[in-house]
Amino acid sequence: MQLADLLEIQPGVTAVIGGGGKTSLLWNLGNELAGKQHTVLLCTTTKILPFPEIPCARTARELEYLRNTCRFFCAGQEIPETGKLTTPPIPMVQLASWFDYVLVEKTLGKFGPKVEVFNDLPVRLQHLVGCGY
């Protein structure tokens, strides 16, 4: 049995929360699902470094191009002088309609959960995975 099956990951938006291992879990789930011929987007509501193994869209134009040419990539707006990415440049509701799976690293910490990313309904959070507790 594979990781996505064990965690009962369903198509749609899956948020990964926790105290450690979120980025690694996103990568492993995304790689596994893309290997099954699904379209997969990795992104965040906090800050992450781009995944060096896959393409990364930093603008809406790049995201639209990559979604037509790649099955598996990451997206986020670049934070100047950090090399890190934050929320994607396109609303979550649109991303959810473009990809089989949107895997999101999400913070619930004291610095703000940025829940508004999921409030652009009709996006329905399909799954919430906690790790590192």
C-alpha cells in the first residue's frame, strides 16, 4: 500500500499541517500521485523553498503555461531576497479546478493560518493531514 492510500488522500485540495515533515510529505505524496498519471500542484499558505526536482511557477503566466505542459510542479509567488515562495498567484478555487490534486503546506501557528486561501469558495478542503506532532 502506498502513502496516498494509507492517508486516504482524495482528489481535490489537501492541506498538510504540523510541526515537522510537511515539505517532505508534500514532495512524497506529489511524486507518488504524479507517477499514477495525475496532475499535481504543490504550494503553500506560508513560506517554502521551491522544490529543485520539479518546475516552479512564480507568476500567473508561468502557472498557466506549466499546467499545460507538466503533470507535476510547484507554484508560489517569490518572496524577494529569500528564495522562498508564498501563496500561488492564482486563487485556490481556480487551482482546484485545474489539477487532480492540490497539495498545500499550511500553517496553523501563531503567525497566522492564512485561512483566507481556502475561503474563496467553492473550494472544499478534501483532506487535512497532520505530521510531526
